[in-house]
Amino acid sequence: MSPTGLFALSKCLAVLCITLSQPVLGASKQPNILFILADDYGYHDVGYHGSAIRTPNIDRLAFEGVRLENYYVQPICTPTRSQLLSGRYQIHTGLQHSIIWAAQPNALPKELPTLADKLREEGYANHIVGKWHLGFYKEEYVPTNRGFDSFYGYLTGSEFYYNKTYCLAQINRSDVCGLDFRENDRSINESEYSTHLYAERTKQLVADHTSAHPDQPLFLYLALQSVHGPLEVPAQYRTPYKHIKDENRQIYAGMVSCMDEAVKNVTDAFKKYGLWDNTILVFSTDNGGQVAEGGNNWPLRGWKGSLWDGGMRGVGFVHSTLLKQKGAVAHQLMHVSDWFPTLLNQAGGNASSVKLDGFDQWAAISDGAEGPRTEILHNIDPLNGKRGKRTEEVFDNTVRAALRMNKWKLLTGEPGNGSWVPPPERELPTKLDPSSKKQNIWLFDIEADPYEISNVAAENPEVVKTMLLKLAAYNATAVPPFYPPYDPRSYPENHGGVWGPWM
Ligand SMILES: *[C@@H]1O[C@H](CO)[C@@H](O)[C@H](O)[C@H]1NC(C)=O
Ligand SMILES: *[C@@H]1O[C@H](CO)[C@@H](O)[C@H](O)[C@H]1NC(C)=O
Ligand SMILES: *[C@@H]1O[C@H](CO)[C@@H](O)[C@H](O)[C@H]1NC(C)=O
Ligand SMILES: *[C@@H]1O[C@H](CO)[C@@H](O)[C@H](O)[C@H]1NC(C)=O
Ligand SMILES: *[C@@H]1O[C@H](CO)[C@@H](O)[C@H](O)[C@H]1NC(C)=O
Ligand SMILES: *[C@@H]1O[C@H](CO)[C@@H](O)[C@H](O)[C@H]1NC(C)=O
Ligand SMILES: *[C@@H]1O[C@H](CO)[C@@H](O)[C@H](O)[C@H]1NC(C)=O
């Protein structure tokens, strides 16, 4: 067995796993994976989409690589992260509704292997830096028990960037607050701005990894806090945007610039330590921009949290010297659940041996081949508030759901905030769909009308019928959504002022 294989085996034994499924052969050829996930990063907030916010480092990497311009994520944090790490739609994980709130005893089910679990079987060292947000009520759900060798970051969905405090929302008491910052399984207290801490930690991990295990492939999942609210940034990043009158947007722009600098610092470290030429960098947002906190999804319709394209059509690109085409744009339909099989197969694994909803998109990304995906189940959420009257036999169209099939997108129920928010220098499209409060079925031709202006459901009854049947077929495979009430035992006041596993 190669030294790398031995190392992987000893590592495996250290976490009490008994068998290493495959010996690690030719490990040095396996690509390193750097997955940078931005938080709440809007469609109009990247330089290469025409934003006034400057992102020179992200733009350069994107232009050298392959920009994904028909790429979808989920409308909010936990759903996107759950699909990234499990390769499964929410109807198959029980996470159909909302996010995992800090006090809910809920998590990505343990039966599902994570991408990190599968990469570990291929001999990878896996590290997560930043946000988890996939549940932590028991120790078995924290990142170091879900395939990651180390964790440096926070378990909940949002917190203050400096003091790392998270306060539970949607509760009668406003004082359920606690520190949420961890290094592996222990709570730490660190007051520096998180973007700098995460970039520094990533650099350190790369340095340590290359000196200790030069032949072992590396999976680094950098789940940045940037650019989710609250709006906080060191003053020097905000200064260049003093001309922006909207204060939220001004701070947000500074946060984006700081993130752009972190991307440079991290990718520079991969270069400095000789990993870059054998690395796949994926940059992705986790959902659309939160307009109330400075984000902007123009020209797409809708906000973060909605099933309109503004909530889900994401900024994303791949950079790698391993790509056959460079400086290209991929128009193939792609979804966040596709990273699991795409990256696992590139790592030498066998995605066909795992039950997945994603597709291997490597040939589409790297060679410009035809994409394997013709549809996306955006979601079916039976716990969301219902809307209108049920008029469909086959599928209850008062329920929030959305399905994409080729160029068509069908929405049912209450899709979330469908406002357009153009930047000040632009104007609203002229032909707006009034979307009456009673309406609960929409059909759009996304290729002809990417802005979801003209509802063409009435003109295309056959398409609507086909898509409702398809939704019903998906619904028949769904597990019930799990959305438990808050458990007060979780509150930080019971644990020395910190958030962490409580059961
Ligand atoms: C954390 O910082 C925020 C923003 O400055 C402040 O409102 C909050 O009170 C701070 N919390 C703690 C525990 O220091
Ligand atoms: C909030 O507090 C009010 C007044 O004490 C009470 O009537 C209500 O049931 C509480 N709501 C929840 C969700 O606990
Ligand atoms: C990037 O690195 C430079 C040089 O070390 C440092 O001054 C800067 O603070 C870093 N920025 C981030 C966001 O980590
Ligand atoms: C991958 O897994 C599938 C399903 O288990 C199996 O049929 C196939 O032979 C495997 N491929 C390789 C190359 O091992
Ligand atoms: C999904 O299937 C369940 C179980 O058959 C059914 O109760 C529910 O109404 C269906 N949902 C929709 C949106 O039709
Ligand atoms: C939806 O967006 C509009 C602005 O475009 C805003 O005025 C409104 O408050 C939003 N509604 C909700 C429920 O957030
Ligand atoms: C973290 O450090 C701050 C600043 O020193 C302190 O006020 C706070 O109490 C600490 N939090 C915990 C949970 O120890």
C-alpha cells in the first residue's frame, strides 16, 4: 500500500471506521477540490454580470474558467448546502421546508453519505472552513462526524461577523443568544472579521497539508459567511463605495469586495504551495441575493427565499487547468445537486454506486458536451402557506412547488416575493405580470422569458398538465418533511453561553 493509502487508513481508523473501501492508487493524480460557497450572493452582485461592485479576482478566475450561466441552486441556505453535500433533492431528505433553525433537533439524515464521506473513501483529506448549517443537535451531526477531518467556523445559519454571536429568531424572547464559533469539537472565541479568519485558516490548512501529506488529495470546502447579513465590514472595504446612496448596498458592496480579496488570498495559497495546477475550483452562491440586506438579482425576478429565478439562478463558475475548454460559458442546465457526482467521479470514485438526484456535469463543463440534465425539481414544500383554491386533480396546486422541464418552468402555490428590484440606473420591465394574490399556477418559457414576466399557462394547457403529472410523480417519491419545534434545552444559557450539540 502506498504511504498515502496507509495515511488514509490510519486516519480512517482514528475515526473508528473499520474498512477503507478502496486502496488509494495513483493518488497524486486525483485533483484537489477547492469549493468556495458564497452566502446570499446575488445575481447582479458580481462584476462579470455587469455589477457596479468590483470583483476583479472573481472575474479573472471566471473568465479563465467556465462560467455557468444556466446554473441553479436552492432559494435558501440549508436546502442548497444539503443538496451540495448529499446530492439529493429535499423531497428525499425531509428538509423541504425552510432552514434548520438553531433550536430545532433536526439535521441532514445520517443515512445519507456526504460528499466528504465519499471523498474520504477515495483517500482525500477533507476540511471545512466557515458555515455548516446542516444541523448539530447531536455530536454525530457536526462536520467532523460527517466526513470532515477538521472544522473551523459556525454551526448555525448566520451570526455577527466580529463577535460570532447568533440570536435565535422567531421567538417570544429576544435574548436567546450565544457564541457560535468552533474549532473541531470545541467552542472558541475570536473577534476578528470572519472573512479574514476564514481566508487565513484556509491558507494555513493548505500549508500544513502540503508539508505533512504532499501526496494526499485535498478537498477544501470554504463556506464563507460573506455576504449574508448582518451588514458588517471593516471600513476600508466600504470606502470605495461611498458614492452609493443606499447605505445597505454600500456596506454590502464592501463585503463583496472583501470576499473577492479572500478568494485571491486563498487561490494564491494554492499556487504558492504547488497545488493549483491539479485543482478544481468551484465558486458558487448558495441562493439569490437578499434584497432587504443589500443584495440584487437584476434582471431576474424575485428575492432570496422565493422560487422565482432571482431566488435560485445562481452565480457560479469552475476554474481548473484540468478543464479542456477555458474562457467559455456553459449554457447547459445545471443544479447544485450535480456537484456530488461531478466531483466524486473526478476524484476517482463511482457516483453510480450512490443513490443521487444529481448528474455528472464534467463533460458539459470541461468539453462543452451536451448536458445530461433536462429537468430540475426546484422543490415541493407542503408546509409552506397554501395559496388559492385547489383546481388541479393530479397535484395540489395550492402547495408551493416549482419544476423546470427543458425550457419550461411551472410554479404552484405561493412562490415567495416576486418583485424585481433593479439597480438605480435601470428601469423595470414594462410588461409586468400582476400576480394576483389568488393566482397559484404559472408557466414560463425561461429561454424566451428568463425574467418570468409573461405567464403562458393558459396558452399551454398540455404543458401544464404534463408538468403537474411530473410533479405528482416526484411527490410520490417524497419522504414527509421534518420540521420539529424548538427545543429550549438547546438555548445557550444552558451551555455556558454557546451554541452546540445538546442531545
Ligand atoms: C455583537 O455585535 C453586534 C453588532 O455590533 C451587537 O449588536 C451585539 O450586541 C454584539 N453581541 C455581543 C454578545 O457582543
Ligand atoms: C408569546 O407570549 C405570549 C404572551 O406571553 C403568549 O400568549 C404566546 O403564546 C407566546 N407565543 C409563543 C409562540 O410562545
Ligand atoms: C489578504 O491577504 C493580504 C496580505 O496578506 C491581507 O492584508 C488581507 O487582509 C487579506 N484579506 C483577506 C480578506 O483575508
Ligand atoms: C459503478 O457502480 C455501479 C453500480 O454499483 C456498477 O454497476 C459499475 O460497474 C461501477 N463502475 C465501476 C467503474 O466500478
Ligand atoms: C403528495 O402526496 C401526498 C401523499 O399521497 C398527498 O397527501 C399530497 O397531497 C400530495 N401533494 C400534492 C402537492 O399534491
Ligand atoms: C417584496 O418586495 C418588495 C420590493 O420589491 C417589498 O416592498 C416588499 O416588502 C417585499 N415583500 C415581502 C413580503 O418581503
Ligand atoms: C467571548 O469574548 C468576549 C470578548 O472578550 C466576551 O465578552 C464574551 O463573554 C466571550 N464569550 C464567551 C461565551 O466566552
